[in-house]
Amino acid sequence: MRISLFGTLLFAVALAHPGIATAGDRSGPEKPTIVLVHGAFAESSSWDPVVAQLNKDGYRVVAAANPLRGVASDAAAVSRIVKSIHGPVVLVGHSYGGPVITEAATGNVNVAALVYVAAFAPEVGESSLSLSAKFPGSTLGTSLTSIALPGGDEDLYIQTDKFHTQFAADVPAAKAALMAASQRPITLSALGEPSRIASWKTLPSYVIYGTADRNIPSAVMKFMAERAHARDTVAIAGASHALMVSHPAEVAAMIEEAAGAK
């Protein structure tokens, strides 16, 4: 059978860009792409258990590398990823990733929903630092160590011997030790940078968090979920800040709920 050069090229493009519909394909992408954004003291592989479940259920997933340098610049990096995706996107943020997805959604009409996983959902002018102190309960401040940066900023880490208790108390100790060793620092200025947009006011939002979170008090997350009129809020009894590792099934279920909503 003879295949034209045009047909060969079209086939190659379709393989390279599966989200692009070809002639005769009327279905288009069936499900939104899920973009996962990690927060401070974590990295992209922290989403691995969630990615595995979403892939199993037929979702395309991108676990973005969050630079952790500042809300506006980090959001711009995630926004570029969103702009490169054909079809709808569900943005998912953990912890400081919440302010990042809130801003990254701006100007991207393909963002269909926001999912906050133990994450900040700031109002304009609020920061991660101001929100974490809104209600008592966070012990993060006494668990940190810092490295001075040129220009006067600081890179913040959770002390290795405190990581398990502070960040991932319901994760097996061996796994928590690996997470502590591979944690990525965030600048102090990023945690204090005020948000410039509250996209949860116009986009469907979903919230899941643990009641034993020692980074962000559960009262703070309950407050933010109610303020955002979240379509669904799940509080997991006794769960730590590392929900995506300790409760990946529940996190994936929340993301799939957001992806399937109309």
C-alpha cells in the first residue's frame, strides 16, 4: 500500500502530539491533563503514588518542577507548561504549590479546575506565611534550618531529624528519611510573597487535607475551603502534610472528581 508523504508526516505529528485530533478523529482528548505542582520541602517524585493511580485510570499527568523561588516566577513557569497543553487541564497544588497554581491559572482558559492538597488558597495580598499564622498549630518555624543566599535571602530546609514528625508523620520512617534527604529548599521571600490573584473565585475548587498537619493547621485549610466555596472538601483524620504519599488513593479520587465535573 502506498502512503503519501503528507500522510506520513501527519501520522508522525499525531504520534508526537497525541492531544491533536487528526482528520476523521471526532472524539478529541477524552480526559483533562492533570498538572501536579509540588510545594516546599518536596519535589516532583513526591507525587509518584498519585501519578501511578491517575495513569492507571487513563489520565495524562505532568508532575511539574516547581522552582520554589517566588510565587510570581514559579507561577510563570507552571503557566508555560499549561499553555503547551492542548485541551483542558486540572491544576493540582500541594502546600506552597497552592499559591502557585492559583496564579498560574490566570490567563489560561483551558484550566478547568483547581485542586488544593494540603495547600494554601490565598486571597489577594495574602502569603503562605500570613495564612499559616492565621490560626495556631503550625510547628514548622521551629523545625527549619537555613542557608544564606547572595542578596540577603535564605534557602529554608526542614531539619533532617525533624522531617518525619513535622512533614510526614504517617509515612513509614524509611520513606520519610528518603524524602528528607531529597527535599528541595524554598526561599524565605517566596513564603512571604503576597499573592496577586485569587483564581479560586472564578474556577471550581476542591480541597483535601489532613487533620494532623503540622505545617498548615487544619483550621486554616478549613477556613480557606469555606471561603473558596469549594465544591468538595475532604478532611482525612490523623493525616499529615504529606497526603500525596500517605493517602494517594484519596488524593487521586479528589483529582478525578475535579476532572470529571461539569
